[in-house]
Amino acid sequence: MSSDDVMKGDSSSMNTVVHQSTTHDSAARHATGEAVYVDDIREPVGLLHVCFGASSCAHGRIRQMDLSRVKAFPGVVAVITAQDLPGLNDISPMHTMDEEILCSGEIHFHGQALFAVAADCRDTARRAVQLAEIDVEELPAILDVEEAIRQKSWVAEPHEMKRGNPARAIEQSAYRLQGELQLGGQDHFYLEGQVSMALPQEGGDMLVYSSSQHPSELQHLVAQALGRADHAVTVEVRRMGGAFGGKETQAAQWAVIAALLADRTGRPAKIRLDRDTDMISTGKRHPFRIRYEVGFDEQGRIEGIDLNLAALCGMSADLSAPITDRAMFHSDNAYYLPHVRIRSYRCRTNTVSNTAFRGFGGPQGMMGIERVIDGIAAQLGKDPLAVRRANLYGGEGRNITPYHMKVEDNVLPELMADLAESSAYTHRRKEIAAFNLQSTVIKRGISLTPVKFGISFTTSFLNQAGALVHVYKDGSIHLNHGGTEMGQGLFIKVAQVVADAFGVGLEQIKITATHTGQVPNTSATAASSGSDMNGMAALNAVNKIKKRLVRFTTKKYGVEEEDVQFTQGQVWMGEQSMTFPELIMEAYLERVSLSATGYYRTPKIWYDRETARGRPFLYFAYGAAVTEVEIDTLTGENRIRRVDILHDVGRSLNPAIDRGQIEGGFVQGAGWLTTEELWWDQSGALRTHAPSTYKIPLSGDVPEEFNVAIWEPGVNREPTIHRSKAVGEPPLMLAISVHSAINQAIASLAPGQALPALDAPATPERILMCIQSSGKP
Amino acid sequence: MNTHVIELIVNGDLREVAVRPNLTLLQLLRDHLRLTGTKHGCGTGDCGACTVLLDGRPVNSCLTLAVEARNRTITTIEGISTSGTTLHPVQQAFVEKGAVQCGYCTPGMIMSSVHLLRTNPDPTESEIRHAIGGNICRCTGYTKIIEAIETAARAKKGSGQ
């Protein structure tokens, strides 16, 4: 392998560990129940169980908090409030200083933590919390974006991207359209709720086991709350029982509270939120209100567009600025917008602070433009697919995004053509039209929607990763990196990369828990970047060790560097070979260092937020889906009849794992857009805070026919790890086709009319309301 | 609170435990017997992560009181493989088919599947979907799980188990 290939992350041609459908490294342990999650760690002697008391109003001021009965409750060991914190009372991830660990006086949302209790058992802690007497002066609350905009209540200043002269372009267009779309939020509903266990160590140090996507941030926030340096805190994460963005920032508060009580009592402390508390007190996907005005020609080509995105961010900034930025970055989805203005309003409300969720604003941005395209098609009486194709990014003159990045890797024209053919889109669309003519109650709809999703953190400095690789004397290998495992298969993918580079089998690699003492200053495992970045960092570490081994081998055996090959568990020196462990032992005896750190920083990317220009993404991930649905126009009930997906994962590191991401992402997206409804009452309390009322897709909701394929020609143009592409988030947005198809089914009731204004989630209730406002039947 | 001493058979072993009357079967398994393969998901009987077999029938152990299990037989994920070293055909199929992502729903999902195949060795796809209708999976989109159960059914038929 030449050094250029190494830099590009390309394969050594002889080894075949990558690009294989290896099973998840923990699959057997998951299936036997042997896999250890935080709540399964054997509880240490003297463990305290922690619960917190929450506010019961959306906005108010604490007049008095009487916790005497809580403290006196038998079994209670410690009670803390904001006044008891040794360090800083803040967990804001971007240092906006607007999110307290425990409320110091002003309550900002229903469910905010006010005080915390540690007791000998969980039951005692929960009972004790109920005994608090809290006197609150209620204040007027802002509960929706309309009121927030009226009061100019922001978590971050409004932001604008603009290119060309959209107002003039819209005015001069032959056709115009305007409208509004409301999108609901989404609860992550990771099956394993938020959980942390903190163990005090000597000298005031703290060890924390947490279910977190971001151990480094958790380490920093625990240290900050304890008033200590980061080096006093160690965080370990072996695995999460699902996360989806919900454990990027949202795990921190609970880890900090457990650590505070462990520090105060000198005893280990564990907190595990029950499901209702988890849903009430942790952030979710941002609801959006999207308004649009667009001008287009007779082919449906957009000439000018003005998009207005208002996001309900909740009580604090959290990650809302980059999330709403990403919504702007995806307001074009796959389409060239010649003259464009995108405005974003980041509304501060008295609701739980919304946060990262798979797609990170991208899904909301895309929903806006896909609605626009469907609207244009309805107005012109065209097949929406024709309008989509007419607007796709093309060659010179039609390849610049609203943020001035050139789209160089667009595969959608080809991919969508392949999908339209394999799914028989055109034929089925005609069949559906015929079916709808003769079926009075049941109506069907079909839609093909594309996804173009930008890969890289848009905050450029986050695009760095580290790894640590040791080779032990017996040739076995210890692998550690900054990425966390939440079920997505990151650990096995990186292990495949390492095994491949050393030319050994996967059984030689020990996958180890993410640990702040092994790899420091890591970014969250987020933005779909896990395998791109950690795979490259691990490869960098392996290549350092290999370089030393090659130097040693050439010196000892007098062979040329290019004759040394690592493959099939052997190290070849021309015609001769020895086993990998034999070489390692020889190298050890000759005092060769067999351990290395690895590092990676994503190349090429930059972004100037002031001018909204740059190249925020290294590349784009692409895909498309065709969904056929059926609705009952008397009840609003709906089901997905068939889905066809074609998705570009570049050269897949692990096709089975990638397929799992595509299928799971699609179904999760379909849940967001159909069944999952967050319902707040007029006092700002969430009323759908358990799976009894918040409906996650079940086995019966999965499409009857579900054809998922990885796009065969896929290869990343950019030098990513083995030319693969990120796959965590993009497939979620394939589910936009579900919502679009439902709207097509509703539209069939009033042919030739404007597109129905179906909001999301498209619950039976909303579908019925939409049918009624469409005037039929 | 008073405790009751109960006897029950867990994965083939007779156990005698002192339990509070409000202790759930899930707490008994996880906290007292350290059988942590059974997971706490929602605590309200809606997600199925805590599914175990009580006298051979699947129950949500978070909604079952420990005292209800007195003199009865419990099978958990730790107890379905007949030998300590090999996987049960359903476990094997879940691993091979990639029916597992984060793994948190997996033990409960497998318990529901094991019960299905014991009572209906040759289920249709629709029967499979119905049998796991009380088990939420947030990661996989269910397709691979359904495939795994179909595969396990075929494997069991083939091996005459």
C-alpha cells in the first residue's frame, strides 16, 4: 500500500475484512442478555439512588422551597438544591449559560429539575421527592412560536442565507405559490432511558458510567459542577440502548446530579429516569413552522424562493443554533434554487429545551422544500417526480447551494432513474389513479422523494477524532477511539478497519469502551460522522505501528519496504512469512513501540457564518424512496403498502449494518411524520409522556412490502475511510415520501385543486381535518 | 413494609426469596437475582423490554408482582438456551440476520418469539408481526427481526426441535 493510499483510507487490496457484512460485535451478547448497560453494572456496596423533584408550571418564580419533610424521610441520605453546588450551576453545551442543573429561582419549563434526593433505595427516593412543599409565583409563559416571534423571544439571533434576488425572481415568474407547513417534534424514545452512575475516587476524583453520546462533554460538565479540573473526572461508556441524538447533550444533567450527590456523600450514586420523567424532562426534535413563497416556470422549475423557518427551541439554546442552521443547509434538499432567501427564527419558549435528533434540523428543512415541489406539481397538474427531476442540481450554472458550496458529487439523476424503474413508479402511479377513480372510501397515493444530506459537523472544529491502538506481546490488539456505540455498529466498523489494516482476523481485536482517559477531547458521536472520523483516526494509529514494524523488518531481514505485506494473519517479506504474533514478539524484544495514538481532522471544510458562505460539508450522502400508502377517508386511518429504497452509502464498510441503518432510519422517520404526536396542554405540560399515548411504530406498522437496496455504483468521491459514506442520519429523511404520498392520496379527492395543507404528524385526526378542509368528500 | 418469603422456579432452579408485596417481578429478577438480561424500558407494560415467560406464557415483568410468581415457573433470556454454550435457535437467528442494533429490546423480543415458536412452530408473517406487537424496537424497523423469527422457525423445523 502506498502512503497516498493510506492517506486516502483506501483498501489494501489483499484483505477482505472491510466491505463485509460482519454481525454487530455485541450481537450474541445482546441476544443472551449478557451485554452490560449502565443499569446492569453490578451495584457497588453503599450505592445511593437518586431522584429529582420537578417543576409543575411552565414559567414561574420559586417563592419558597420547603424540603424539611423530604430530608426527614427515613432512608434519605442527602438532598441538594442549586445553593449546594460547589461549582458552576450550568450544563449549556455551547456555553450560552442558560441551562441550570438545578433551578436557582426562575422556572423555565414544566418538568425542570428543582432539587435532587439520594436515598438507600429508589423507591424511598421517589417517595421522598413527593414530600417537597414548593411555593411558586406563576408567570406568563410563551408556549408557541407565534407568541415567541411576537415577543422576539430568541435563544439565538435570527439568521439569513441569501443568494441572488429572490423577491424580484418570484415577482417575475410566470407562476407563484405560497403556503405554510407545521411540523411536530419527536421524542427519541431510546429503549434504555437516561442513566448514570457516579463513583467517588481518592483525592476527590470522580468516575462516571453513563449512557452518553458525548463522554468528553460530560467529563467537562461534571468537573465544572464539582469545581474541579477536567482531569479529576473520568467517563466511561461501553454502549447505549439507543440514543438517536437524545444522549448528545441530554445525558449530562443526570450524570452531573449523580456526581454531585456522590461527591457530597462520598458514596456511589446512580440515577435512572423513569420513562415519564425522561419524556417530560429531556429535549426532543424541534417542531417547525415553515412558510414559503416561490416563483416558477411552466416546467415547474423554481426561479426564486423565500423560505421562513421558525423553530420551537424551548427554554435554552442547547444545540438549537447549529440545528436550525442545518435546517437552513437542507432547505434546498436536492434542488437548485437560483434566487433564494432562507430566514431562520430560533424561538425561546417555556418548554423543555429541544435538542439533537437524527437529522439535526435537516429533516425539517427538507420537508419544506418537498412540500413546495408537491405544491408546484399540483398547481401545474404535473407528476411531482417530473418537477423534482426538473429542479435537481445539475452541471455548471445549476450546482451552487444557497450557502455557495458547489455540489460536485450529485448522483441523484441516475439513482432516482434507477429507483423509478425498479419500483415501477410511473406504471403504479397510473394504476393508483385508476384505483382512486373507482374506490370511494379508500384512496391511495404514491411519492418518490430524494435525500441529499451534508456530511460533517457544520461547526468545523468538531470535525476531529482520536484513537488509541495497542498491540500486546501475543499479537492481540486493543482498540479504543472517541466514538460511542449506540447500536449503530460503529465499533464493529472501526474494528473491521483495524483488522483489515493489520491483515488479521477480527478475533484479534478487542473492542473497548469509550473512555475519556484513553482518548481525550472527543466530539460527540453525532452528525453521522462516527465511522468516517473514528475509522480514519484508528487507521492512522495502525499505520504508525505498521510503519515501525516495517522499518524493523527491513532492517532485520534486509528486505525492501514494499515487500512487507500484512495479510491473512501473516507478515510477508517477499517469499518468506511469519505469523503476526511472531513478528510482534520479535519487535517487542528488539524494543519497538507497539502502541500509538491516531488522529483525524476532516479536510477541505470551512464555513463563514457571517456571510453564510463556505464548504460546510466534505460530501453529500444521497438516497431516494418511493412510498405507496392507503388512507381511509372516513376515519383517517392510513397504512404503508409498499416502500422501495435505493440508498448511496459509497463503498459500504459493512452492508448488513448499513441496511439496518436504512431500514431503521426510514421507520423512525415514518413515525415522526405519522404516528408520533407530542401534545402539550395549555399550561405547557406534555400530555403524551409514555408509550401508551405516544405511539412509536410497531411491527404491524412496517410496510407490507419493503424493498431496501444499497445503490451498487456508490463510491465516495472524497477520500473517506475505504470510500464509504455516512449512513446514520440520511435514511430517516427517506420517510418524507410517506408524508408526501399521504398528501397525494388526500389530493386525489379534489383533482385539479391546490395541494392539501397536511401538517405533520399525519395522524388520522389530521388527515381527516385535511380532507374536510379540502372540501371533499 | 412486611416481606413475604416465596418460592419460585427461575430458569430451572428453585429459588426462595423474601419480597416486599409491591416488588415487581422485574425488580426481583434484576435487583435480587441479578438476572439483568431482562430490561426495564417503560415500566408501564407498553414496550415489552421486560418480557419473560411465566409458566410458559409471555408477561410484562414490570407489571407483574413478584408475589404473583409464587410457586410458578419463570424463564428469562438467561434460561432459554438448553446448554450454557450454544445459542437458542431464535438467538442464533437474531445474531445472523442482523436483527439486533442497540440490543435493549432484544431479550424481550426474543422471549416473545420463543413463545410464538413453541405454540406455533410455523407462523405466517402476519402471525409473527402480531406476536411481537407488544415489543417496541426503536432501531431496526422490525424487518430483520421478522426475518430472524422466520429463519428460526425454519431452523427449528429442520432440526426437529
